[in-house]
Amino acid sequence: MRSLPHPRTGEGAAALGVFTLAALELIALSAAPAGNRPVIAGALAAAAAVVLLGVAVVWHRHRHRRPAVPLGHPAPPEAVGAEWFTADTFEGFPAKAVAPLLRHPGAPSPSSVYSAWVLAVEGHDPVWIERHLGLPPQVAHVLCEAARSRR
């Protein structure tokens, strides 16, 4: 069974949410009695400001996240448990074999590949790694073969 790529739909969901909120605000304002419209408009403006603030926070966090670790280099010890990602752990890591498999949209992140490598070294099979980490079958098989030859 092949896993499907996980599309990044955060931007689309945010746009859909903004349009839905605007439509609901217009419907609420048009359905409200004329005397209550200023109060309702103020409440809706406050709600829109809260949503805008939330979107700004998410956008800021997205822009200032840590850069990905390039393949072929172990993850920095401060990013994960140092006991799992050591120089000995990455001995025999097939960076040259895995890199071409990750040059397409929807490819797994380097941290997922590194986690899969550690699990392959620990003896997990490709099917288990595919299922639990969502890696493409080719990547899981290359990692498991390299881990097997390392033992």
C-alpha cells in the first residue's frame, strides 16, 4: 500500500476561513434590525480583528521556524535527543542514494528521513517505517538495505 503525499493546505484553509467569515458577517448585518446594526458591526469587527491577529501569529511562526537540516548531516543535538542522533548512529547513512528520491514536491523532511534511519538501524522493516512515518516506499527500502548492510 502506497501512502499519499500530504498536501500543504494551510494557506487555502486560511483563505477559505476569511471568505466564510466575511460572508457570515454580511449575512448577519443584513438580517439584523436597523437599530442593532452598529452593535453587531462592532462585535463582528472585533471578531475579525481577533482572527487577523491569529493569522498574523501563525504566519510569523511559519516564517521564523528553524531551517531544515540538509541531508548528509546529522540533526543538531539540541533539536532532538542527542542519544539517538550521534556520529556513530549516522555511520553508513546512504545520503547519496536517498537524496535523488527526495527531490520532488511532497518529499519527506530530512528529520523524517533521519528518524527513519535510526529506526532502520534499530531493526524496523521498510513496511513498518512507511506506515508509521509516511515515507515513500523507495526511501524506506534504501534506508533499510543500508542499515542491514551496516550490521
